[in-house]
Amino acid sequence: MTSNAYEKLRQARVLKKVTLKELAKRADLSYSYISQIERGDASPSLASLDRLAKALGMTVWQLLKDSNNPDTPPDVGPYVSANLVAFATGNQANFGTNHPYKAKLVKSGMRRSIMLPQSSVRYQMITPDLDSKLQVILVEAEAGAISGEEPFEHRGEECCLILSGQVEMEIGPERFQLDVGDSLYFSSTVPHRWKNVGTGKLSMLLVVTPPAY
């Protein structure tokens, strides 16, 4: 997260003409807590950021997006978008010869990313936008980092795959230790959070449906 991340929250709130008192009511968070976040005196969890974003009619990505990553990728340059035609081979009920299929290429250097306040946790969106039925996120975090002090819950289903490092996943009352190559599938409606319990950097792939962040 960039150094002006807290200012982004204040700017979004002012732009949408929402007072601190009203935002606190919508997000079910205290007035003083939100005020501390905007001043940079508090480090909100992903769960709190999600509440604030939704209260402003936004997603966490829109609220904390990098300034270099636009809301809508252009159809030229690093983002390539093309209409393809899927030719059915055996299931004419689902695909016709003129069925349009939207393909979007996201170059590795142009992924949208956010970082949690006062944290080493970085989220990179592998999928190009939030208009699909699923969301793929690359999570990177230094040793000891956690997703948040409080568990996060949202509608849908989720699966994680550990690319490097070790992580402890807390799903409701259960805890799972995952090493490189391990995966875990769970219902996102169950409060969950994770911690990098390894000695090095964690790299984890998250697949979420429907998009949640």
C-alpha cells in the first residue's frame, strides 16, 4: 500500500459526500476508529476495509488501487482484449459456431495490486477485473504476516494453493497447516484468516467465486 492510502479513504468519502458519522453507521464501525484510519493512526484489517469499501459503494480494489492501475484496462498496450469465436465440438446446447467469448490478457507487470496498511501483505489481482464469476489473487507476505486481526467472511467459495512458504489457515474453529503444493478449499461464509508461519516469504494463490474484494 502506498503512503497516501489513508488519504484515499478520506478522498473517497468526501467525493461521495459521506460524513464520518454516516460512514461509521453504514460500516458498523466506530467514528473514532474510522477517524484514526484516515489519519494513519490505525491499521485496519481486510475485513474492516471491506466494510468501509462496501459502505461507500466500492470494492477494496477500487478504494486502495495503485494509481498506475486504471479501473478499466485499455484494449491496447499491456492489457489485450479480443473477441474470439468458440467452435463447439460436442455440446451445441452451450456453444454455437458464432458464440462470442471475451478473452483478456493481463501482462505480469500491469497487475492491479493493493497492500494492507502498515503490513507486508500484498494482493495482486490475476484476473483482469471484477466482472467475471471468479477472482484469482496472488498473495505475497513476509514472515509473521497475517491477513488481519479479525477473521473475514463473505459469500461464495474459496480455494488457496501455496506456491512458496508455509501458511496456517484458520477456518472457523479449525486450523490447517499448508506447505508448498498444498491446497485448501472452503466456504467463504465461514470466518477465515491466515498467517505466514514460515521463515521466509509466502506466495499463495487464491481463487474466489464470486469475486469478493
